[in-house]
Amino acid sequence: MSSATQPSSSRILLGIDAGGTFTDFVCVETDAEKEVSIRIHKTLSSPAAPEQAILRGIREMGLQAALDNGALHIVHGSTVATNAALEGKGARTAFVTNTGFADMLEIARQTRPALYALEPAPARVKVPRELCLEIEGRIAADGTQVEALSDEAIADLVQQLVALKPEAVAINLLFSFLAPAHEQRIEAAIERALPDVLVSRSSRVLPEYKEYERGVATWLNASLGPVVYRYLSTLEKELSGNSLQIMQSSGETIAAAKASRTAVNLLLSGPAGGLTALHALGLQTGTSRFISFDMGGTSTDVALLDGAPVTTNEGTIAELPVGVPMVDMHTIGAGGGSIAALDTGGMLQVGPRSAGAVPGPVCYGQGGTQVTVTDAHVVLGRIDPSSTLAGGLTLDSAAALEALERLGAAMGVDAKTAAEGVLAVANEQIAAAIRLISVNRGYNPQDFTLTSFGGAGGLHVCALAEAMNMTRALVPIHGGVLSALGMIVAQPGRQLSRTATALLSDLTDAEIENGLAELEAQGRAELTAEGAQGPLAAKPSVDLRYKGQSYTLNVPWHSRAQAKQAFVALHRQRFGYDHDTELELVNLRSAVTAQGVELVLPRADSENTNRSTKSAANRVHFTHPASSAATDGSGAYPSIR
């Protein structure tokens, strides 16, 4: 398997986004005259063996010969790590920490997400008590050693691990981000004694303060590593001879051979591709401010782009803090396959349960019996009932109507009214998510362009724009596979960080820049080792806070004066006020990237705008007062992919 980060000009570029219902493909080829062609394809996902859907899609696109000849450069976004984390199906993982702190992951943080819940269910890492191990040795808050770590203690720990037979080990010692020597010695001893066990140490995964968040990230990295390794090893074997890159949660790519060592960085692998494509689209259209929603089969991801995709280090998965860089988005369980049903109080609920790829919505005719958002669209005529979907599926509109009639009977309304209710609930859930990432953060949605992508996005974008009083909406060409397209244009990269807490006034610009230069050098070395070609670029930034605060805001680094000015403005926008107190530097960050693929999307013209799929006339129902309650179709539906 080639690990080069840039494809040669002779290679065919293939972006693959494996979702819960469909696996999307975008193929970009350049002919002898340098003409670029873009082909897209969808096939049903195979959740039990995701690589099978990928291989099937490659065959269906007529790329088997290119695969056999090693002519493909593949960038892949996968939900393997995400699903393993959400379903609690990670590897058997031991957790090693200092004496007296074995319950660190169990105690967690004393926060209350649901303020008025009398008996809130805490979000905890599910580590069996017997797998939480302690060891002597202690580093102080200033990085000095206050208790030595003996070879005998390490040997005893290794013997415990041999008896426990874990698949992975997570090491998280206090203040290891300041002095990693203890963790490094433990790691080396375990790897010598248990060479088949994946070892993850916190000073490498997340060298930042806050031992709980660092511990969760390290445990997730260890737990997910073997799962990702098994999947990617199988995929690499099937794709032997071709270049394979994996999309990271931060929007950059990493060589497949390295990805399993940093599995925690793959949790938003798929959704990150859409925002990367949207940023490229913004550069092409001259639009820099987007609110996007990626509506697929099982969920909808909502994000805000103000000039470029925003990353966060405060993301969560299964209500657990992750800590590593990922695109800043909010996910809700409302997708095309989300199930609509009445709760115990008789209220209509949509999601978070999904029909997935199997059995799928009722209209797929694969045995599904529960109403989904897609079924509601079919009954209202908004999806052509005579169309053929990816994988050769034909729609069973009669079955969808029967299912909506059952739901309507329980609600006391007819099938079409029930279908309208399903869509209204789904739209309100997405609108609430849009308000969360915009209004709640000091942004006015009307200053942005609403952009939809994902297979179901185009069906909801107009209703959502009206609900948010937004005057501009954009549905990109190939919007149904935009995440896969974004994977092709994504840049190979690393996002590195280190805690360096001090009052900003106590530091000089040179001292801060020296620390940032060390991170940049590390990123450059890693990318060069992977075969990155051409110039590398670095974007330094710093996490600042007012003295006494427990949270930080990230701002670009140019100088202390400019960083302070940017922080005050961002704090005022986000929270509505500022303090006349000193600023603290908390973390240094550097995002290092290599050159990516430059790709220009075709513009819609009169020819492709009017392209349609021939179909019989159908009645299409809308509820907006500007439209009639039920209007006759023109006899042709737009060709939406």
C-alpha cells in the first residue's frame, strides 16, 4: 500500500464516504488533454463489513481495472470508529494511572447537563474495575518529579497486564504533558512484554492539562485502535497497490498505515469531508459565510463556517469529552431514515432511532415497517415514486402510504397530514440545531448562506431557510455526495498542541513563538515522513482565557497584542461582555498542512439546470401558504443526486 500523501497526475482520485445507509463515491479523472471529469455513485452500505460496500461500489463504477493496476488514489471517511464508540464495542482496554486515581474515569466531572433531572444518568467511560490499574511515581504541577517510578513497579504492572490479557492499554499519568518520561518507560516495557497489544499514552495523544479529558481521549484512542486497525488492514489488503488516505475529524487526511495509532482522531471522519468541500466551494463562489446541514440516512450534522471550517477541542462522543481537534458541528438523530412514532404521551417523535440501510424505510421494500422521514416525502410526492435509488432500489409508494395511514390513524389524521407532521418535526429539530450553533454563539443566521448536502438535504433546505428567515440558500452540484467530494480536496495535515500555562504578560513574543515552532517542526517531520510533497504551511494559534476562568477561546497567533485584541472581541461576541483582567495563555497549537488537490466544480447552466428524469405527472403536496395545498407536478422531477 502506498503511503504517499499526494497522488501522481496519472492516478484516478476516488473519495469514499461510508455512511450508515449509503456509501458515496466521487471519482475525478484527468484525460490526456487535461480535461477533468467528475463521476458520482451511491451504493447501499454494509455495516457488518464496510469494506464490502466499498469494493462493490468500485466494481459498479467500472474501476476494477484501475484498482488492479494500482491506479487509484483513495481518500476514505469511515464511521467505524464512531460506531464502535457509540455502541460500546471497542477493544478490551486496560487503564493505567497514578496511585489513588484508578476511579478517575468513573468519577468524571461533576457537571449536570440536565439541570432539573433528579437522578441524572452520568456519562461514564465503561471500564471494568479490574482493568483500572495504579502505579507509583508522581510528577508535580510544575513538571518536577516528587516520587520516583521504580523498575520493580513497572515489572509488577506488566505482570498484571499479562494476566488480564487486554487488547489495548491506555496510560494517563498526572501532569505527564509536562514530563512524559514516566509514561514513556511504562509504554516501552508493555510493548516489549506484549508486542501485540496497542499502547496509547496521554502525553502523545493529548499533551494538555485536565487529567479527566486527557484520560478519556487516551482511553478512546486505545479502545478504538484495534477496531480501526482490523478494518483498515482488511481494506488495505483489498486495495493493495493503491494509495489510501483516511479523513480525520479535523478536516485533514492521514495515511492509512498511521490512522489506527490515532483512532480517536477519526470520530468525525465522514462529516468533516462535507465542510472541507464547502470551504473549497466558498473560495470558488466568493462566499465565505455558511450555515450547513448534512442530512444523511441516520443523522444530520449542522455547522457554521465563518471564512473557514471551525475546529473545536470540546467535542463529545456518546456524551464523553473527546479533547482532540474536530470540526465544530452539532449532530442530531434526524435523517432520511429516522423513525417517526408516537411516544407514551401520544406526541409525535422523529429519531433518534433509524431504520438504517437494513431494513431501511418502508418504501425501500426490504421489510421495514416503521415510518421514516423518507416515507413521508414519498407519500407527499416530493420524491419521484417511479425513480430508482442507489443499489437498484425501486420505491414502494403503496407500502409507504399504508404505513403513514397506520401512523395517521393513531394520531387521528389522514396519511398526508401525518406525513406533513413528520417533516415538520424533523425540520424543527434541525432548525433548533441551527439556532444552537449560530444564535447561541452570537451569530445572526440571516448573515449566512444556508447550504444543504447529504442525500436528504435538498428536500429540506427551503423549509429551513424560511424557518430561520434566511434569504440565501445554496444546494451545490453533487450535494448528495459532497462529503466524498471534500475528501478528495482535503489536505494532508496534523493539528498539534501542548499546554504552556502562564500569564500572557509574563511571556515574550519570542518565548511563545519558540514553543509554536517546536510544534510546527513536529508536524512538518510527520508529514515529510509520510511523503508530503511541495511546500508545507503552518497556522499557529493560542488558547487564552481571563485569569480565573476555567474555559478558553482559541485565536490566531501573530503577536501578544493582536492575540489579546482578537480574544477580547471573540469573548464579547460569544458571551456579550469582557473583563478588565489579565489574560492567561493555556495551550499552544499549530496546524500543519501539505498541498491538497485543487478541484473546480462545474457551474449550473441552462443545460444541466433543466436536466430532468422523465416521469409521469404526480401530485406534490406543500403546506407553505404561498403554495397551494396540493399542486400538480410538471411531469418531471429534477435529477437530484
